[in-house]
Amino acid sequence: MDRFELSIVINRPVVEVFPVLADLANDVKWRSEWVETRQVSGNSPDVGATFQLTGTFLGRQTPTVYEVAEYEPNQLAAWKALSGPLPLKFRRTFASVEGGTRVTVIYEVELRGLFKLVMPLFAGSVKRMHDGDLRKVKALMETGAL
């Protein structure tokens, strides 16, 4: 299992940050790889709800369905891929800190086959892309654009 973690402080209270980042329907507004997102099942982003996110993967548009695996208001949201190119799990944790909210994102993926061979070549750029996405959501939330 390959894993990486990123963290950033958003200068907004957790009660403003959590609802935006715990709802995958918002990811298309700040995540660079997603071109479309929609909630497939459930009425809220709670445990069991599913979302389809369509992104660009190796130059092709690829839909991935994620299910909300854990959800604790203002503390934690986690998802697991039900379909798509990678068996991915990720979680976002939220903690009140002086001046705002610390958001930590942990990605876990079980690489198999060809992905196990080529992913080490892309690991640095994937992590930089996700780091850039966190900086983008920070700017959007702090300016009130999101």
C-alpha cells in the first residue's frame, strides 16, 4: 500500500471549511484532475453516499465512483473508490488551530500490475499536483470565492 499525506492551514473556522471539503461535489471547483462531479446516491455527503467524479487519467477522461466511508461533522470525511483506474482511499481531517483550520489529506492506494511499475515515476508530480490543489482551495476559501 502506497501512502502520502499533505496538510495546510486555511484561515477560516472549521464550521466553514468542513462543509465545503467534506462534499466531493465541490472538488471540481478546486481539484485540477476533475472535470465533472455529481452525487450519485444519498441526500447528503454522509456515510454510504456515492459520488461520480470524472477526471483525466493518462490523457483520457475516466469516471470514478467514490463512496463515503467515514463522516464525522467538522472532524473527518473519508472515501473509497468503488470503480475507476486505482483502488484508492483518501481521508480529510479537520482540526481547529489558531487562526483557522488545519486540513490534512491522506491518500492510500494499492498499486498492482502496470501501475506498480510506472507509478513511482509519477509519484512526485502527483504529490505536487495535490499540494497545488490544497493551495488553490486555501486561496479560494480565504477570499470567499468558495
